[in-house]
Amino acid sequence: MSSARTRKRRNRWLELIAVYKLLQAALLVAVGVGALRLLHKDLADVLTNLALALHRDPEGRLVTFLQNNVALLNDHRLRQISVFMFCYAAIGLIEGIGLMFEKVWAEYLTALITASFLPLEIIELAHRVTSFRVGLFVANLAVLAYLVFHLIRRRMQISAFS
């Protein structure tokens, strides 16, 4: 028998979820690094320069709103944001790598973490519906539904062999 035939068939859906989790982790790392790069800077000036670079009115409603709220961010808060982003990215990295290797513990971990964030996503949707929030909610709901289905199917197969 050839080694290609004896190899276990890869679960493409788990691989897709793993890639999703790894991309999510990369995005979180980028946000964490971005927060660190803002340390010791005048955030109002950074925001004004960004608005000008994006050809937006620096005195427009959105930029003014952001400038009023950016005052809440100090170096300590930026460090807290970056630490949170790096920790959450580490969890996503663990989930993604575990799913890539089709580890059952990673399937349970991902299902648990994904389920735990759904109520927060529902609250966010209740406050304001955007296509991004709806897309994120639908993606996470699909991930959870597939993992639950997959784990139940695996458990039933194990019971059948017992």
C-alpha cells in the first residue's frame, strides 16, 4: 500500500477554521503592535495627520468625535490594550495550531471560546448593526455549529466502536 493511501484524510473544514483563527491572531498582534507604537505620542496629532492622509476633513464629525475620545487613552491604557491583544492572539495561535493538527482538545477549546464570545457579539449587534458585525457573528456561529456537529459525530463514532 502506498503512503498516500495510508495517510489520514485531512479535515478541510478544521483547516479553514484554523486559518481563520491564525489570521485573527495576526490581526490582534498588529493591533497590539500599533498600540505600542502610539506610546509617548500626541494621539490627537496622530489622528489629525491620519485624517489628512486619508483625505478626510480633520474638523469633520467623525474625526472630532475620535479626537474627543482619544483623550481617554494614555500610555498606561495603550500598554493594557497591547497586552490584552497579545494574550488574545496567543490563545488564537494555540487554537489555530491545535486545529491544524486536528487535536481534539483544540476543537473543544475553540468551541468553548467561540461560544463564550457570542453573547457579547449579540449585545454589540443590538447596539448597532453593521455588515462587519453581522459577518463576524455569522462566521463565529458557523465555526461553533461545525465544531459542535464534528465533536458530536466523533463521539458517536467512538461509542459505536465501544
